[in-house]
Amino acid sequence: MAGFLDRAKEQAQSALEQGKQKVDEVQQQRAGNDLLKKLGTAYYAEHSGSGSPEATRNALSALEAHIRAHGDAFLRS
């Protein structure tokens, strides 16, 4: 009986870890999407006369940092 409980505990811990990884992936994708949206907003504002090149550069830098840290998978989803 103890072996069964140990296996069940291991499976539960494995499932929990997989769930945590999936949550992290989703959070990283959302953050990337938010940064991409901010870049688009800054670019539009700059070209419509209400924004600045600095704001666009800052948004691009933030997006590039996110991609370096977490990859660019969010761009393909």
C-alpha cells in the first residue's frame, strides 16, 4: 500500500509542476503580447504626431529584453 501512495504522490507532484510550467508560459505570452501592443501604440502615436521616437525606442527595447529572456514563441501564437 505504501508503494501505491508513493507513486500517487509522485504523480501528483509531477502534475502540479507541469501545471506551474504551463501557467508560467501563459504569463510570459501575455506579457509579450502586452509589450507588442505597447510598441504598436507607441509607433502609431509617433507617426500620428502625438508620440515620440523615444517612446517607440523604449517600447522596442522592452520587447527585445522580453524576447531575450523568454523567447519569441508568443509571436507565433
